[in-house]
Amino acid sequence: MAAKSSLLKVILLGDGGVGKSSLMNRYVTNKFDAHLFHTIGVEFLNKDLEVDGHLVTMQIWDTAGQERFRSLRTPFYRGSDCCLLTFSVDDSQSFLNLANWKKEFIYYADVKEPESFPFVVLGNKVDVTERQVSTEDAQRWCRDNGNHPYYETSAKDATNVAAAFEEAVRRVLAVEERGEHLIPTDTVNLHRKPRSSATCC
Amino acid sequence: MARKALVRLIRNRRTCLDFSYDVNANFTIRLAQLFSCLNKSGEKNKKEVRGGIQCTVSADERNVCFDLLHPQVIFEQEGIFIHSSTESAEDQDSLTAGLLRILDKDGDILVEYKPMEDTVDPSNMLCAGKDSSSVMEWTQCTGDRGHRLVEHQLSYETEWDMLNTVSFKRKQSTSGEGWHCSLDRSKGAFSFNVGELKSIMVKTEGWSRLVFRLREDSGMPALHFHQGGSEAFLDALRRFVHLVQSPNDESCLIVSSQNKALSQSFENLLDDATFGLVQKFKNDPYTTTLGGFSKVTNYIFDAFRGPELLHQQRPAEEVADLLSEVIPGLEVNQQEEPGFEVITRIDLGPRPEVRRREPVSAEDWTEHMDIEGKVQNVSHLKELIFKGGLCHAVRKEAWKFLLGYFPWDSTRDERKSLQKRKTDEYFRMKLQWKSVSEEQERRNSRLRDYRSLIEKDVNRTDRTNKFYEGPDNPGLILLHDILMTYCMYDFDLGYVQGMSDLLSPILYVMENEVDTFWCFVSFMDQMHQNFEEQMQGMKTQLIQLGTLLQLLDLSFWNYLESQDSGYLYFCFRWLLIRFKRELSFQDVLRLWEVMWTGLPCQNFHLLVCCAILDSEKQKIVEENYGFNEILKHINELSMKLDIEEILLKAEAICWQIESCKVCICMSHFILFSIHLPPLLSGAGSRGQQSEQSTPDLPLPAHLLQFLWGNPKANSVHKNNEQNR
């Protein structure tokens, strides 16, 4: 089912200013601009990659982080294969808000089994010297909230960025492989390509 | 010789109502005739509620007003068949055609099926019969047999695209069947609450058929979708119940217990009742009706705008006469119905050629000042600015007027004392946040959040612009302080992302903290709704933009709809910050000063959107862009747009719409007095007023008020038109 080059939709969520757009740009274009405009509305970029022999096209969606824009971004959650929960290690509030982001995502993305849905947690800006969130605290949160993989990244100096996105792909593929044992192989994956899922005329 | 015109209203792609009128008759008489059809009982001030449309008739019988009520019909499709004795498809004789609907009854979502015999009961029609003394004729639907339905669909779909959506709803069934499961086996009618639904069997053999299974396990007849539409029905249903494919049987959709909130779809942004209506456009004739209204009613703007202009410029007779001429753009077919003209298509006509001028120079500006520093001939000056913008040297002064910080009729001395007052006021507010201690702030999460985000955002606003580049740029401190002070000015709104984009060009032009602040306050007065909690301004504008797009190019609009892009999400950034991120910095300054003139109509920025989309639509359609590609394509237009070209096109579109007399006339006859205040907002007291004070033309003037609602702007625009 997930053979050949399949499209994975990955969405970056987190407070305003934690570096969602910078992570996306670092990963896709390998560039960093500290003065990049904050995102208004919704944007996405595609990136082709190979993970463990699987060719995938990752479609990375980047949204405006401010609470006010919730009604704009949430419609884009649907159909996501993975959610990257992002905070900034120099901003404890953004770390505290992770739970809210996760909740918002599960609610609006219409996730059927939140327990097995792949989340990856990114603690960004590790290049900054004045940390407000310790690695231990972040790891503990990830362990206590569904055993999510945790990556400390820096979009600025490219630390762990590719690793985090590749982990996202691995998690999605793992979930799908598990799923294949349960679902007959000829079913249409409604989740992936909603438009081709015509069940009737 | 009396010339008659036939107007055919089409509902659900079927002829619903034909009526003819004497094109030479006084409009008021025609309207009265029509209205006597509508309300045969003749009661005054009568209110009738028919399936979501409330018809109110005023005491003088001159105002017929249709109000849209709470959305009731979420989905509706006729021509759904039950094969009565058997489910076999070959058994043609036992077919029963019926109407399938999803209804919202006070929050209960119901699926209802009624055989046609019931649903076309004449007593349920809004108009109960023919009035031989009237020129209006009501022809009952003819398409209640499936095969004819198909014919109509093919023959009218294209030629009636401007008209085919005006309809009257039938009366809601009030037979006390309750809103739970009910099944009248003798007729095949049934209805049930979606909460009762357990599963749906979907079988496709040539066409689709659905069988509902309820929790109580009462068997339902199979519904046959001979003309398709089962997918649309299921899509509509999915908004209320969660349907998942059964792991054992792929033709079985099981209702999952998980509650499916409306907010999981695009309705999230567009979640109020009004917008909910518009969203249901595709599946719901009731709202299709709404869309149809808006297509044509857009043109009610000018002739019926305000009392003075009305009487001077377009008396009712004159407007009526317009139809008796052969109006360019109106396609009239006399063959189809001998003795009648059938209006088959509306053409907006060619787009006029417009020119732009040189920017207003410092000399031009000073020439418009009298000895006391009062601006002379403001409308002329505004027109010059609209046509050419401002030289940069003039901006610092002129923007204060354009934004409304300085009154146009103020003298130099008055402005000086105003500035002095405003300076004190500014620093008083600035002191307020400056004097909040760290400890206080620790207990004030909102202020803390505002400050944190402002600090982050000013660091990433226009940093490639020389004015804001480099570390420790003083411009950043000013942006920060002004935004913080604005939080004190309007703490409820506070800081919302996007505001720094709106502020930065103003500071760049003003180079003065206090003036920048007050100009920003004025700008925010215009933009406030965009940033409010419910984003009402954004919703309204997206609806209005949709209305315009339908009008300008219905096929492009249909394409967008077909790609789930009718919500125009891709225009969000354009509208939120007025193209700030789409254009080069200098072009933003030009566009904004042009927009602030209020010429040639209000909300000119919506026409700017139309102009940009007009240039992109060919590529979008030819490349067959889907939802994602459209979003990406539009996002990537940023910094590639030519402002002068866009302004030329936007202005031309404005005149093109303005000169479309046909639509004005059509709207008389088709729409009578459709009253849609919540949809096209701004339809408050002004609309009421114009209705009351213009008895000869009982059409509310406000339907396109978002373009031509402001009488001042309009009088200037008139001048402009003459000067062209």
C-alpha cells in the first residue's frame, strides 16, 4: 500500500515564534534566515526523500501559531499522517502549551486512534545558550504523554533537523505496516487520498 | 405593442416557475401583481414562513421582503427513487421518485425522504395557482418524472446559469411526525434523526443505491440515485456523523460513535449560521438560491442606492424601459416561447480601458491648500491620488488625511493643536505598559503574551528593508513600543499577528512615533474586524469576494468550487494584511494610498483580489490545479505582482460591473426585494432607511453595499465617471 513514492502529510504545530517555518525551510531548502517573516495563513513545501528503502514525498504544512488563527489553521489538520509538536527550549510557555497543541490536533484532525497516531516532539533553538526547558523535562513529557520521540533541534545550525523529519516518516511507515496486518490490502486508503475514495457514483 | 418577457426560475435544475411581465408596465404595478400572487389572501403585513424563507409584505403592498431564516435544509435532491416491490433495477414500473433531504430542525439533524406526489402538492407551493388577471403566471414544476429531469438538466444547465438558482421553498411538513424515526410504508416516506443511524449500505450497479439501517433495526427501502448524487449526499451526511468503512464489507459504511463536530472541516473558520448557508452551496438548493441571489442582486447597488440619487437619476419607469430596449449583454431568445422573450444569458460586457496618471507631486498637493492650510477640492484631490498615488515626499502629510488622523476640513492651526493633544494621549498610554513591573507582568498573562509575541514579530517584520535592517535597529524599538501602546489603546484586541505588517509601512512613511501611532489607530479602525476573535471581517470579505467572482466569471468560480477552494482560503493573507506580503514595499505604499481614497467604490481591495485572480485563473484551470496547488500557486505569487497592472485591471472591473444595466434590470424582476442583511454585511439601518424612503422602488439598496454603499464615495465616483 505504501510502496513507491507515497505522499506523507506532516504538519508543524507550536506557539508563534518557536521556529516552525525556519525548521521547514532548513529542512527543505537548507537555508536559515533569522528575520524571516512570521507566517500568515498557511503554507506548505514538498520534499522528496528515501527512508529505509521507501521513497516518499513529504508535504510539510506550516501554520500561523497564534491562538487567534485557530479557525484558519485547523481545517488543514485533516489528512495529516504525522504531527510535529514544536516548542522552543528558550521559551517555557511554548513547552507548557504542547499539550494544548496535541489536543487541538487530535480534535480537528479527526484522529481515530490518538494513542497510536505518530507525533514527534521538537525542542527547537538549542543553539540558544539561555535555556528555559531542560532536556530531561522535555523527555519526561514525551514519555508521559504517549512515548513520543523527542528531538532537540536547531534550525539555525541545522542540528537534528533532518533526523527529526526522517523520524516522522519512519513513524508513519511503522504505523502503516502495523495497520496492513489488520486491514485487507485492497481497501482504499481513505486517509491518504480523500478524493479517490469514491465508494459510490 | 406590449412586449412581454418571460422569466424562468429554475430550482434544482428544473423549471420551477415561469412568469411573464409586461416590460412597459410600471415596475410598482408589476410588483404588486406578483405580490398578489404571493399572498392571495391579501392580508397586510403578512408574514409567511416557507421552508426557510420568510416573506413579509408591508402595509402598502409595495415591499415584499424575503428573509432567510435559520438554515434548515442542509442537503436536498430530487429524483431519488424507490423501487417499491423489489430492489431489482429492471422493474421500471414500480419506481417512485422522491425528494431526499437532510434537515436541521433546531439542532436535530434529520434525514427525510418523501415521494414526489407529496412534495409537489400544490398546496405546499408558495404560490397557490394562477391569477388570470395578472401578467404573472406561475407554472408548476414539470420535472417530477425522472427522465424529464435529465433533459432539463442538460438543456438548462448552461444557458440559465445566471438565473437557475432563484427558487421558492416549499412549506415544511408539519404533520406531527416528530423528528424521530418515522416511516410511512404505504407511501415510502420516512425520516429519522441521524443519531438513529447505524449503518448505510452502498451498492453501485450502474447507479448507486443506499440502504439505511437504524439502531432500532427498522428496515428502510433502498434509495436509488439514478441521476447520481449519492456521494454528495454522503458528503453532506459526513458533516454530522462519522462514517467509516466496515472492515468486513467495503460496501457498508458504519456510523462511528465518535461525535463529528462541524468544526472539523472548513466550517471551522466559517462557522456562523450565515456562512454555513453559503458553504452548503453545492448540495443545498436553498443556499444555492442564496448564491443565485447574490449573483444578480449585486447589481442592485446603484439605481436604488439612496433617495436623492434615485429620484434624480433613475426613476422607476426609466429602469423599466431599459428592459424594453435590446440591451447589449442580454441574450434574448424569441423562438423558444413564441410571444415571449426568454432571457438566456447575462454578459457583463467589455471591460473598459482605463489609464493611470502620474503620482500627485508636492506642488499638486500644496496647490490644494488654502492660506489657512485647509484642503480645497478634496474630491478632486482624492481622485488624483486614486489615479496616480502620491510622490513619496507628499506621503508623510497626505497619509494623515487619507487615514483620517487629520480631518480634511481642518486648518493648519487646528491640526497643530490636535497633534499636541494626541501626543499627550499617546505618552499617557505608553507610560501605562512601561510602568508595569516584572512582578505585575508575571500575574498578567495576557500582557505577557502580547509582549512576547510583539518582541518576536518585530524582529521578523520587513527586516530586509533598509529602514528596518541590521541589529539594534531603532525602527524595531519604535514598532515594539507602538504595538505595545496599541495594546493599551485596545486591550481587548491586543496584539494579533499581522498588525506589525500593517504598522511597518506607516512608520516608514511617518518617521515619527506619535503620528505613526495615530495613523495606525485609524488604519486599524478599518481593519479591526479582520483581527477580532471570531474573524468576522475575514469571513465577510471572503463571502463578498466569492460573490464577485461568481459574477465576473462563473466558470472559474465553478472550477474553484470543484477543487474545494470556494472558501477562498488562499486569499486569506491578501485580505488580512491588505497585500502587504504580496507586493514590494514601495508597491504596498502605492496600493494602500490608492485604497484609502475610498475610490471608486468601497472595498476596492476586493476588486484588487479579483484583478489578480483574473490574471491567474487561466493557468489555474489549464494546469488543472487542485486544492493544494491553488494554495501554493497563490502563495508563490508573492513579490511577483505588478501593482500598476493590477490597479488598472481592478478599476476596469469596477466600471465593467457598474455599467451592467442588464443586471440591475434583471434584479428587479427576479429578485423583487430579497433582503439578506447578514450575508452582505453593512446592511443595517441604511438599508432599512432606503427601503422606507423609496416607495417606488422597494428594493433594498444595500445588497452590494460593500462596494457602493457609501454615498460620499459614490458621489465622487460619479464625478470620476464623468471625467473619464
